[in-house]
Amino acid sequence: MQWDDKAAEDGPVIIVNASQYRCDALIVPSDQDPVHVPIDTTQTEVSDLSSKFQSLQENLLVSILRKIWHKVVVSVAQALGVSNVRSGSRIWWCPTAEFTLLPLHAAGAYEKKRDSLSHIYISSYTPTLATLVRARRQVSRDGSLQHFVVIGQGNPDGGKPLECVAPEVAFVAKRLAPAVSSFTSLEDSDATVKGAFDALNRNQWLHLACHGMPNRRRPFESSFAMRDAPLMIKDIIRSNWHEPQVPMNRHLATAMQFSGFRGVIGSMWSVKDEVAQEVVSTFYDNLIDDSGRLDCMRAAMALHEAVKKLRRSDIPLEQKIVFVHIGV
């Protein structure tokens, strides 16, 4: 079987699969043959874990994350170590079947002086190897220019108001406007479907602060709540918006990458206002490189640092593991 090693040129990709016969992981490295890792669980057990996880009950969460660690992830982490993938390296998860709804990035022992995956590696996700290869091959329209738009809709038509949107947009503007070639801010009455599409066609970078409405059965029917109507993922794809960089639930984020983004930061479920503000602050501080420019290749590391800071705060565990990075 032929493998495109470009998918793993910045770190190994781990494909995980569950079937009625067995469960397996396949580590795809950049410079050697794929490594097969048997997983000591069954499709039924994975499906059960996934169903329990969707309930988001705090009293079950640690138990679920421990089971994911011991049943699935620890054997993969050990195989990565044997393959000389150093601690602190980036890895990409490519889950299939029942694994797609599990927070593999958050697996761990959750005991003092015991490892969790996030203590060892920086996790990203990719829906397919081909999607990751395509994202790596994309070239910015103009490497010397960086056009950024923040779209904030705290008062969508018929939707619940979001009090955090205005301060989040203000922070992003203050932090990034001096660092980019051009900065555009759309809020409230300007944050319409047409306004969003016009902005998408003129900018490489996007930050969205609004309600996300995922559709698990039909991911491309997912949308973002604007002032006048939903901004549909399928319409973004049809608009052929090209070479976007990193924007700010996992299905929504995956669908966004299919629409052309090289990388996406998203959440697996709803995020509390104060958590979002703290993550945004630390994330952008780390996304800017030493030359003062935004670097999409730093996004996974930037999110990793933001989440590391969250782990030291007194917030529910489900808010500490909600964020994911997809893409390059």
C-alpha cells in the first residue's frame, strides 16, 4: 500500500478504527513504514464510551477519560515512544467509526504523578490523510500580507444573546490589529450573512464569536448564527473561499476545514464566557511569532499553552478539555 508521507511530515498521524472484528491503531510516520498497534477494546465498548461521553456528566467524565487512556491511547503513546517520537512533539489523530466522538486528546490517568496524553504530546485532529495533505500544500495568496477579520454576533435573530462577544471582539482587535496588514471587525447589525461572505472573500484569517449550530447527521448543514440568518457551512464551501488560515464543536470545526481552512480551532461543546476569554487571550499571545506575525503553524502549540493554563484554574473538567485543533 502506498502512503503519502506528506501527511506526516510535521509529526505522525494515528488512524484509529473500530469494527465488529477488532479495534486497531495505525501510526503513519514520515520516514518509515506504518506501525500497527492493536487496541485492547471492542467496538461495543467504544460505542458505549462514546454514548456515555455525550451525556457530559461530570461524575462520569474522569472514568471515561481514564478508560480511553488505558484501553486506547496508552498503547499508542508507548508505540510512539518506541518510534522515537519525542515528548512535546505534535501528533495528529485521525479517528474513524465510533472513535470520532471520543476526546482522544484528553485521555489520561488523572491521578497525581501519572501521565495524561497532553503532558506528553500536542494533539491535533484530521478527518482524513488527504485533507491534511491538501492543507499542507496550500500556499498563501501573498506571504507578505495578512488580512484578518473578526466577526462577532452577540444578538442573533431569534437566538440567545451572548454577553461575551463584545469584549472578545474588542480584545482581538486590540491584540491583533497592530500585528496584521489589515484588520476588519464586523459586529451586530454588520454581522449578517452577506457581510460575512464579503469579509471572507477579502481576508485570510477569521475569528468567529457567535453561536455555532452543529448538525451531527449532516455536518455541512451546520451553521453559525448571524444577525439575519444562519451562515451555512455548505454555502461557505460553494463560495470557493480559498487559502484561509486559522479561525476560532468538533463537527463544525471539521466541516470548516473541508471548506478550505488550513487549520481550525473549535470546541466539542458549548464554552463558558470566562473560559473562552481566557483561552483567546493566551492563544493569540502564542500564535504571534518572534517577528510579530501570525503563524498558522503555531496554532496547535498556542492552543496547547492556553489549555495548559486552564488546567491550573478552578473550572469544571469538561471546560478544560473542550477545545480541539484540526489541520496543520
